[in-house]
Amino acid sequence: MKILVINCGSSSLKYQLIDMTTKTNISIGLVERIGLEGAILTHRTASGEKEVITAEIPDHTAAIGLVLKALVDPKYGAVKELKEIYAVGHRVLHGGHKFSASVIVDDAVMEAIVECIPLGPLHNPPNIAGIEACQKLMPGVSQVAVFDTAFHQTMPDYAYMYGLPYELYEKYKIRRYGFHGTSHKYVSQRAAVLLEKPPEDLKLISCHLGNGSSITAIRGGKCIETSMGFTPLAGLLMGTRCGDLDPAIVAYVMGKENIGIDQINDYMNKKCGVLGVSGVSSDFRDVEAAANLGNDRARLALDIFVHDVRKYIGAYAAAMDGVDAIIFTAGVGENSASMRAAICDKMSYIGVSLDQEKNKTRGQELDISEINSACKVLVIPTNEELMIAVDTLELTR
Ligand code: AMP
């Protein structure tokens, strides 16, 4: 059975066609510059061969039309006819408080996703466009929405409410939602498999450390706390996002720099974080390289990041009354041995003992703690697309 996974951005679209028998992707691709001049589709076959297609792609319907055409292309396609695609899973950023799991899309679901646009103004509209395009071009094929926020809906109220007047929650639904839920869910499930224990018996801290980063406390298979908040701006300092701040700073900077709401939002999302502190780059590889060459601001950016991650791990171990395993995933978590070593340094208070040799691993599932480490440390490459496909198949079968 084959499931198509779609992840729509405002001017881009990523897709994977996954064979659910082998749980491997048989086609993968990216459409860029949707609605702009010079639109391009880069399609890769299972064997990695690349096909670049340029065309006019005015909107998401045209983009999906082109993707479907590529998937059935006799030369580089993956299926003979579209009928072979059993269902489509869509990544949707924000499901608000309405969705605590993935759902088959119907009119009521679409309405609810539209209602969440104010909470995810940059992402939900293209996500909706992608679903509508597939509904139009693949009539009769089930569409499933998989929300970044859904896994975090199990947080207790005292973890998701802010210290604001309650009316703001009632009027505007201001609360912590959390993001990267599909990734945290996937790696926590894999951790249970690796540790050979049922998820119900485990206390896990999942560290998704990439360009965007978040940490989640998972007890008994359920999220009880996460570092991102009302938006993906909160929590750790990230590639270009500031993470947690004293909220008074926002008004102070707006006054001092004489800037408005859109500008401060843009500033906090795109000019801060590791980029803002280091002045070098938002890319951790560049910043690590600069720090190794003696750039002190690059060193400082990495030190803040490591310090933030360690604080969250400590806080979440406290919130769960212990931790059985810490999981590292995403670009930095999967690949950077030096960041993992710095984060896990002096963590004997929760029983972490890192195996420095095993920690050299990159991009593969591995327990990198010493055999007698009371708290295990796992590297688990995330696979959000597979998680979306698994949910899609489960719901539609
Ligand atoms: P992601 O958002 O998960 O794609 O992660 C992107 C981030 O991972 C970028 O900042 C990359 O610099 C970082 N990254 C990827 N490979 C490495 C590596 N080998 N060492 C350090 N950072 C890495």
C-alpha cells in the first residue's frame, strides 16, 4: 500500500511517496517558488536519480498536479497509475485545542483548520491549499490531516496555561500548544522499541534540536510538557528565533527601535537566536566551525544553547520525578557529537553516563550511553513523513 505525504509551505511543497509494506520512500521531491517566476520541481526516484522539471506553477493545485504527473511518469515515476496511491497524509501546523490526534479530512475538519488560521497564520493557509488541491485532483482518495500540535494536547492545564488573565484564554485561546509533535511522537515510540519496554512504563525527554528546536517531557507515552508555546518562537534559542525572553523586552525594543508589530515579529523570528548572538550564521555547523577558530560570539551562542537544553532537561526530569532516557533527534541532535557531549556533561545527578566512543555516531539509531548508565541516551533520526504515513494508513484502512 502506498501513501503520499504532503507538506505545504507558502511557496514550497515537499512530498514523499511511501511504500507501507517496506516503510521506505519510493519517491521524494520538492516544489519551490510556487506562484513565482522560475518555479521548479526536483523529483528523486527510490534509487536517488534526480529529475528537475521547470514549469509555470501559479498555485498549489498546479504544484500538486505536477507532482502527480511526475509520480506516474513512465521514465522516472513510482507508480503506473494514481489509483495505486491509497491515501494522502498532510502535515498541518496548527490544530489548536480541537485536535489531539490525526483525522480524516471532511468539511467540519476543514472548517476547524480554517478557524486555527489566526494561531498559525503563515502555515495553515498553505496547508489548507494543499488539502484542497488534492481533494480536487484525487477525488475519492482519503485525505488525512496530521497536526504538529496534536501530540501535545495531553499536557495538563497547569502546564499549558500562562499567567495571564483567564479571559485571554477564553477570548483568544492563548495557551501553550507546542510544536514538532509528530517528531516527538515518532522518536518516543522508537525509543520504547529500542529500550524494549512498553511506552506506558517510560519517562522520556525528547530533544528535537535542529534549525527549530524543542524539548518535550513524555511520561507513559504522553506529552506532559514541551518547550515551544503559543507559537514556535518560545523555548530554546534556535537558529534565528530568540526563544524564551523576559516579555518586557518586546515592548522595550519596539520603543527603542521605533518599530511596529510586524517588524518585531519578523525580528524575533528571523534575526535572533544563534544567528543574532554569533553574527556568523544560523547554521550550527558554521557556528561550531567559527567557535573552533576562536570566534568568541560563536562560542557564546553555542554555550547559551547548551545551557538552555540542560536547563530544560533538568526541569523536565523534575516534572516527571526522574527520566529513563534522553533522546536526541533532528539536524543537530542526530549529527553533532560535540553538542551532545556538552549537553550530557555532568549529568550524573540523573544518572547519565555517556559513552564517548558511541557518541561519535551520526544519523543512525543508537544507544550512546554506557552500559551501566541509569538514564539512557539515545540518538534517533526523526522521520515525520513516516509517522504521517503511519497515521494516515491507520485511519483510512
Ligand atoms: P534540521 O532543522 O533538523 O534540518 O537541522 C538543521 C540544523 O542541523 C542546521 O543548523 C545544521 O547546521 C545542523 N547540523 C546538521 N548536521 C550537523 C553536524 N554534523 N554538526 C552540527 N550541526 C549539524
